[in-house]
Amino acid sequence: MARMYSRRKGKSGSTRPMRTEAPGWSNTNKEEIEETIKQLATRGHSSSEIGMILRDRHGVPDVTLVTGKKIVGIMKESNVAPKIPEDMYNLIVKVLELKKHIDRNHKDVHNRRSLNLMESKIRRLGKYYSREGRIPADWKYSIQRAELLISR
């Protein structure tokens, strides 16, 4: 599929093999995995970081195959899930860094355009997540609200 604001196609990547059960060499202790996810989430790790830690240090290639739930679902059950989704959070952090750069470098028109593109992507994600019920329905993006949200 082509990119929205450029004439390039996306990067190709490898696909994960289709599996219905965890491989024999992996860690399949369901309670231990859920407890590890809770501990890592309380330490402030995001769901993607938790997945990488489980893969690299604990020998769990896919949490969903072992537990039947996704990492964010386990985090929600134990009330340690983040208030906003991770992809939106990462975009907001990127926008705030870019805003600081543009405040220092007024004539950087290329990055000004990329700031506009990122902000529109945040707005599109906000519409989607409010429609899905993952953020409040009256949520609106503004740079001041984003700074408050990230500073907490």
C-alpha cells in the first residue's frame, strides 16, 4: 500500500509464521508471564517494550499463543494500562520534540510540513480511538493539551 503523503510504497517486511500453539522450546507458564507483564508495566514499560523483553529475556515468542490474551489486555485487567494508546503517545512525543526544534529554527519549512503531517495523523487516530471507545468521545488534539498529557 502506498504512503499517504508521498509517492513511495511502504517498506516490505517479513511475516510471522502462522502458529496455533506456542513452540516447544518457549516458556509456557501462563501465570508467570502475566505476573511479569504486570511488573514491567508498573515499572513504566510500554506494551511493545514488554513484548521485546519477554521475547529476548524470558523466551516467549508470542504472548497471545500462551495466554490467549494480548499484552494490552493483560495490562487492562490488572489496571496498569496507559490512558492513551501507545502509537498516539509516541506520535505526540515526536510532535513535541519537533515543535521545540521549529521554535529554535524558524526557517525550517520542511520540518514544519512534517509537523503538520504528524498532527493530522494524531487527529485521524483520535477520531478512530474515540469512535472505538479507547479515549473519551470529546477528545480533541491541541499542542497545549498534548504537553499536559505527556508531562504527567
